[in-house]
Amino acid sequence: MEELTFAQRVAVWILPVLFAITLHEVAHGWVARLLGDNTAARLGRLSLNPMHHIDPIGTVLLPGLLLAVGGIIFGWARPVPVDFGKLRHPKRDMALVAVAGPTANLLMAIGWALVARLASAVDFEYVSVPLGLMGIAGIVINIVLMLLNLLPIPPLDGGRIAASLMPTRMAIKFSQIEPYGFFILLALIASGGLSMILGFPIHVMQRLLFGFAGL
């Protein structure tokens, strides 16, 4: 996408980014409601309207800056509230609620791969090219968000999954890392550690989906 202007890159990426972040959060709330916690539904956070989920920094500023400088695109939305105490089986269900977000991203990545495959069959350049680029963007952002959120760092989804698998006393101590999770993530980004951890699995999953899309 190097030949695209910044405005064109925004046009290509905006829908995949909004869908990836919004549906990730809605998936958490939807599974929580199935498992006994109606908090997100009661507060109107199961809406597919992105305006209900946008975080000015995580959904707008950070992805925009990364898009401008050509870095790996990722971001976040306002977290959907979940009252784990209301879940029928709090420890087990916490993991199910957490894994719902990355699962939604995986399904969206597959969906965007289908979009890219469809684009290659459209014999009209003004439709096939932007649709194909959007499909590629959708694969990339969803794979990055899925794998990033599976890192075992509270409050990321992987951190909640890890805590649910630990003995209670250990899980409590592990969860105390949560206030520092964002700073740990920033340190990994700044040091290049995040690229070392996620680079290979991102490459493998993207190549699989690109191959499925016929790219």
C-alpha cells in the first residue's frame, strides 16, 4: 500500500479498524450476557454503532499515527464493562468472556479474506482494487489484534485467560499486575520485544489467510 496517499490509506483502513475494534468488544459483552452478566446490555454497549465504543486515543489517534508512519496498525476501544461476580461460574466464565474478543477477530479476518477473494473475481478495477485492499487491511488488523490480545498480560484478554487457569491465590497475585499492564506493553513496543514475540505468528497467520484469499 506504499503507493497510496495518506487519505487513501485512511479510506482503506477505516472500516476494517472500526469493525475489528467494535465487534471485539461487543463479543465480550454478548458472551457475558449468555453467561449471566447483563451489565453491557443494560448500559447499551452491545450496540454495533462504533460511536458507542470509540476511545479517542485507542480508536482514532493511535491507529491514525501508526497509519501515517507505516507501523503495525493496532488500537483499542472503550472496554465493555463485565461484572465477573455476576457470571454463573466466575473463574471459568471469565476465560470464555475473554476469549470471545480474539475469536471475533479471527472470524473477521476470515471474513475479510473472503472479501479479498471476491474482489479478485470482480472485473471492474474501481471496485476490485479498493475492495481487495480493504480485505488485506481487514486480515492484517484482525490478526494483529487477535494475537496482541492473547498476550498473557493483564488486562489483555490473554491475561484474564491465564488468571482463570491458575489456582485462586496465584491468580489474585497475578491480577495485581493489571495497573501496570499498559506500561509493560509500551515497554515491549519501545524495546522491539513485541515484534520479536508476535512477528512470526502474525506472519504465519497472515500468509495462511492471504493464501486462502488467493493473494
